[in-house]
Amino acid sequence: MKLVDTLIHARWLIPVEPESSTLEHHSLVIDAGRIVDLLPTEFAKQQYRSQHTANLDHHALLPGLINSHTHAAMSLLRGIADDLPLMDWLNHHIWPLEQKWMGEAFVSDGVDLAIAEMIRGGTTCFNDMYFFPDITAQQAIAQGIRASIGLIVFDFPTIWAENSAEYLVKGLALQESLRDQPLITTTFAPHAPYTVSDIPLQKISQLSEELGRPVHIHVHETRHEIEQALQQTGKRPLQRLQELGLVNSLLMAVHATQLTDAEINLLADVGASIVHCPESNLKLASGFCPVARCLAAGVNVALGTDGAASNNDLDMFGELRTAALLGKAVAEDASAIPAMTALRMATINGAKALGLDHEIGSLSVGKSADVIAIDLSLLETQPLYCPVSQIVYAASRQQVTDVWVAGKRLLNQRQLTTINLEVLNAKIKEWQRRLQLI
């Protein structure tokens, strides 16, 4: 018998690739942080012995969920300015609070809160866009979660940088410093077409091509954004980005609620990705991403929560359900966005958008062991006829019992292994006290 690090015996194993596969009474074999085998449990017990064994007789194993767009530190602003349209929310509430309180401690504690929430909800990788990306990376490394760190760019000064040139200099230096971190990658993260001008966007296009890194940008989020761009430039934002060389296979267009058929076809032709954030779009009344049309055209559509300040959670199970249901309503077709399609949006499609599909996004031999276990024995998910449908339409994040990232167990029977919740809660209560003083 071969000795390996970890054996996980499960009732169901849903590898995501191949798409239609649900394996019953199967085991996952993990060694040195990687998946080395998937096979029926009876054979796994004959062929392998392990240092750590998990017997999950009522569980489904899936690849860890990928939150392809968030602002992790904004967890500290959860619920502080609800029920407002986007620009009112930003200009009169969020940005003034950030101007007063933003700093390393704010980001460190907010990111820890977000990471704790995400791990408990089955997210094993998040793609972030926020100030002090070095602190976000530092906390992700400390807590053992996989992260894609956005190298944020604005035209205007903030506490992080004075101008677009300084944002890029600091971002490139951070990318270099993170080169040897196995769980950390980067994206270029210009905030939006209306906050970043042509020259820095052209520079980002050049750097993205040279370094092979994605460009993660809010684009076509609201009708107001389109109208404002047409008044100021005579161009829709996506057209401007195309002329600047940014519309290509490395583009991650976040939100994309305002798309023409021609724009959808353009994104499909170049191999770009959309990051759909359905609950944030609904809460801010930003519009509806035409997901079914995008998928039919061949666009890679990933899934994200946006920040907890506009969602108000980082619950990828909620996004799965909302994406599937909203997609059907927008398409006026009950067969649009089936359960497996929604699950792929939260796993392999996110990995593709981030350029990580060789490493994560499915349970495949050779990939990193980023794995979650969902207990489907609860009353709320009974009777059970199809595990994938039950996960998307009925299960909740509270049913996630165990989480591994690169083979390291970050959640063990609902208990976090790298984060002290008592210490974290004390810090969050202090932030609540400070923020309420405004």
C-alpha cells in the first residue's frame, strides 16, 4: 500500500470536469498538496494508507469555490450604507468613510473577517481589488487561503498612492515580492473606465501582455456609466477599452450589466471573461448581466460576490442560487443556467478567468487539492435526488464542514484552523464603534 498525506472518503465526488460526472462512494487521494488519485472508496482503502483520513459518509466533495471579484477589507463596512444607488452610495458614504479610516489596520482586520467568512462558506480562492494590496496578500498568506491580488490603479490620490504612475510602480514592486508565494497571484486592477484615464490604461495593456497577467476592471456596471461615457467621450466604455488594447483574452470585465449583442460577440471572439455579481447588482439596482446570451455566444462567465458593503455577504452559495434563478428570469427560459452551469461559473470558469485553470477549479489528478465538503444529510437538503441541483438550489454555506487549500485543512468540522475567532471578533467590535462615530 502506498502512504499518502490525506485520504477523503465521501458519499459523492463532483469533480466539475468532466461536466456531467457525479461519482458515488469515491475517495480523493492527496499528497504533497496535490490530488494524486480519484477512485472508488473500496479500491482506495486497498491501495492507499494515509497520515490523515476523513470519512465523510453524507458529504459531497467539490473543488473549492472561487470568488472572482471582491473587495475583502470592505467587510468592515457591511450594512453601513444600505438601499442606495451606486454613485450616491460611493460618493456620499463609502468613499468618505474610506478617506477617514483607511489604513493598514483597517485592511488587515477587514481582510481577516472576509477570509474567515469565505473559508466557512467554501471559498478557497478570492480575487481582490482594494487599497493596501500588500496587506491583503500578507493576511491571505497568514491564513492559508489562495488569493489573486489586484494591483489597484486610480487617476486620483488616495492613501495608497498619489497618481496612476505611483499605483503602477507600487503594484509592480508588490508583484515581484510575491513571486515565490505559491498561493498568491496578481491581476492588474484599474478601478473602472471612469476613474482611470487613457495613458495609464494603455500602460496596463502593455504590462498585461508582457507579463501575461489578467486585467480586472469594473465595466458597464450601470446605465449611468454608459450615458456618462457617451457624453464625455462619444464612446461606450468597452469600445474605449478595445481601442486602448485591453479587450482580449486577459480581460476580466466585472459586472457587465449593459451589453449589446455586438459587445457580447466581441468578448466571445477575443476570449475575454465576464465576472457576474448578481446579488450586488440586484441590491444596487445596477441592471442584469445577460448571462445566458453570453454563455451561448461562448463568453467565459465567472462568479463573484463584490464587496460585503454592497452585497452584504461573501456567500458564494447564495451567488450560485441567485445566478441560476436570475439567469432564467432574464432569459425568460427555465432551462437557462442549469445547476451544473452555475457551479462551473463558481469553479472552473473563475479559474480560467484568473489563468489558474491548470491549478484549480476542478478535482483533477495533478491539480492543487483545493477541496470542500458539504454535508447533504440535513433536513433542508432531503430528499436528495441530484446532488448538484441540491447544492445549487437548496444547500447553504452552513453545510460546508471541511475545507482544504493545497492539501492544508483550513476548516475542520466547521472549526477554523488558522483564525482565532475570539480575537477577530474583538477587533471587529472596535471597528464598529469607530465607524459609527461618523
